[in-house]
Amino acid sequence: MSEAGPTAPTTNFISLEELLRRRHSCRAFLSRPVPRDVIQQILATGQRTASWCNAQPWQVHVVSGAPLEQLRTELMTRAGADAPASPELDWPREYHGVYQARRRECGWDLYRATGVQKGDREGSARQARENFRLFGAPHVAFVTSEEALGTYGILDCGAWVSNFMLAASAMGVGTIAQAALASYPDILRKHLDVGADRRIVCGISFGYEDFQHPANGFRTSRAPMDEVVTWVD
């Protein structure tokens, strides 16, 4: 039997690739809320995410309106006081080598886009605090996982986050996944009904993108395949 030749991309593949190319971290939102039925469609699509043993460990709190404004104010106040973060999940111990290089590239590209010069610590701190303002988003989704499911429950939640963002992009809704929003779990637990048996993974700010804002004018790069793939034939 001869090997099959190259296969032309299907329509589904082309659509998925286009979504992946178009999706990016939105760092400035319009205040206009997303209709509830659109959010429900995005959530329903995210619910198709694969998970280990079909456990579906994610639980999601979608916050909007007055409760969001109260939460936003408390997060900004805490962050503005330079309070140390105390996330319920371990953050990276360190960034080194190529990971540090990619992190710096992303940061400097954002600073250049927003007019923050090298050495401007106040400017960079101001931009960092935008995380806790949710970049002006009218909605945020907080994702939690069952503590007993451990690392792989968190991994499943990561897959859900990715699918939520792709579904949102397909509906014309901007998103940004933010580990920073898990910095102060005591504030989140005060405002949200999160069980003691669950761990806060991250937040996803979402809404309609402000295309005129300079923070949305840059795109991060991607490593070439030969840097991340090893073929074992």
C-alpha cells in the first residue's frame, strides 16, 4: 500500500487556523456589555472541552454589572497598595532561557505600544495595574477546579479556558486570560460562592474590544515548530 500524499486542508481546519491566528489577548475593552445569549453560546461551546475521564472539573463564575464594579474596586485598591500576591496555585518558580526571552519580548512590545519607555517604572507599574481594572472589561469569568483532582484538573481547566477564548473570538468577543486575577483569593471568595474544596485557577476578562486603544495594536510571536517538536520515527 502506498503512502497517501499531502492532504489539502479542510474547511474546518482553515476556520480553526483563522480563529487561532485572530485570537489575541485583549488589553482594552469597550464598556458595552455582551448580550447574555451570546455569553451563553460561548459557555456552551466551552463545555465541549475534553477532560480526563470526562470529569469536567471546571466551575465558572461569570461576574457583570454592579457586583463586578465592587470586585474591580477592591482588586484595584489591593493592587495599588502593592500588597503581596497569595494565589492558591503555585506560580512559575522562575522564567529562564527562552521562556524569559519570550516573556520579555511580550512585555516590551506591550510597553512600546502603550508608550512606556524603558526605565519608566511608574509607567510599567501603571500598565501592570490595568490587570486588576480588568482592562475595562464589562465581564469576567473566574475558573476554579476541584482540589482533589490536582494537576490534571488544572490542566483540564486550561483546555476549557482556551476553548472559551476561541469560541468568544468566533462570536466577535475579545478575551484575556489572567493569572493575576488569582492574586488575592480572599477578595474573590468574599464576593463569589467558591467552595473550600475548590482552588481558584484564573480569571478571563471579556467584552468587545476597543480597536482604537494602542494596547491592542501588537501581537505576540510564536516559536517555529523545530523549536518545540521532536520527531521520533
